[in-house]
Amino acid sequence: MSSRRVGRLALVSLLVLPTALVAAGAGPDEGTATGQLVVGGKQTALAHAYARAHPDPFDKTKERIVVVLSDTPLPPEEFLEQFPGLKLAAKGKAHVVSVELNADKAITSGSILHDAFATTESFCGAGTHVFKAKTFDAKIVEGTLGTEKPVEFEKKKFEYKATFRVPVWRRPTPTATGAAAAQTAPGKAALAFVKAATSGDKAATKKLLTRDAEAAKALDGPQAKDVLKMLGMVNPRPAVAKVENVWVLGNGAEVTISGKAADEATSHTLILALVGNEWLVAQEMSSPWF
């Protein structure tokens, strides 16, 4: 499991209708894939491909590309997540291969998202993944992905191999910025969450979280007081909190908020989900995944 995901989980463990219309942006264009994923003897077809680019954390002049292969189409909002398809995989609604490539076409990480790996939240980062490129440029990634050999994880063997061709998607311009961003429904929901989270009001905070948010689950546990304290520390003070940008992708939104937390300047990112007619916070982080 990646260090960023482990860090997020460790942090959490301590821890009406829109008044302004917001246009929903599209996620990555779907590519094509042909292959098979086999986990514990269960075979699924890998028929859908997506690719998302982000800056290389070790060299900002270069990019890394996450290639996602799935047995089912993934909605746009999945691409606000660190591992697109993970939540669907946990519900048995998707079976996904996710591989990150650097500018040299080398694999920096790879994962299998599958409900067979229940004890690790359907995430498996084991195995050696192999990429053979046919096309690899700023617009298209094409080639073959697969495991070097069958791998055993949680007493289940898995392997996969697929050919694919997919256009590369990059972060679009924000749906709204500045004062306009603050007036969007996701922007208002984010500010309401910041106010509740810094007030120490458990009921008000939980009401603004999605049911499956890690923080919402933690607020029902024995460490609820510690979680409330942590949320109060990491979120900016409401009086100086300012919505900077809002991105809307399908039924998901990303909101960046600046301000001061614990008397230090901070930039905070909230991921929201549209549940019915309400925007609720699904997760928060210090910086976006891409």
C-alpha cells in the first residue's frame, strides 16, 4: 500500500439544492482494453481503460501516468480518488488494475483492487507488474500490462494480462475560482464542514460527512474525541477560511480552501460527493493526488 494512503488512514484513525449552478466536468476519456484478471480462481474480463497524468513528485518537470484497467466503466468522480475504483471494488462492483508509470516508462507502483482482499480494504499492492510500450507520448499510452508471474496475497493467487490503448487525461481548469467558487454548492458545503469540524460539534460534523467516509466511521468509535480534536487542528479557522478553487467531476467535487490552522497558514483539500441533492465531504487531505 502506498505511503500516502497509509498516511491518510493513520491520520483519520486519530482523528439543498445549489444556489449557484456548477457545470459537471468529465473525467478521463475511456480507452480500450482486452485481457483477463484472475483472483482466487475467479476470472474477470478487463475491457475498459483510463489514464490520468500528474506531476512527478521527484521531478516537477516530468509527469507520471496512472493507467487504470477495469471490468466495468468507472464514473468521472472516481478520478478524484487516489485509487480510482477502490470504493466500487470494496462493494464488489468493480475489479481493477492500477499501475503508475514514470517518464521512462518504468512502473513505480501497481495495485489490484478486488473485493477478494477484504482485510486490506480491497487493496493489494503486491506482485511485479510488467509494461511493454507500443505508444507512449503526451496524448496516448498503448501497450501490454501484466504480472510477471502468478502472485499469492491473503492466501489467494492472482495474475493478469491485458493489451490496451488509452488517451491521457490531465487535470482540467477549475470549474470555479475565488468568490465564484465560494458561491457554488460544493464550496458552501466545504465551508459548512470546516465550521462544524472546528467547533467540536460531533453531530454537526458527522451530518456533513458521507456515510462511508473514514472520519464518519471513526466518529462512532472509541476515539471520537481524538478525531474531533484532530479535525479541529487540521481544518482552517472559519473566520479566515477561503475557498480558492472548485472542480466538479460527475457526482464528485474537489474543493481547495486556504486559511490558518493552529496559527499556521494552510491549504486544505476536501473531496465531496453528491448524495441526493446534498454535497457531503468524503475525505480531506493536505494536497490532491494529482
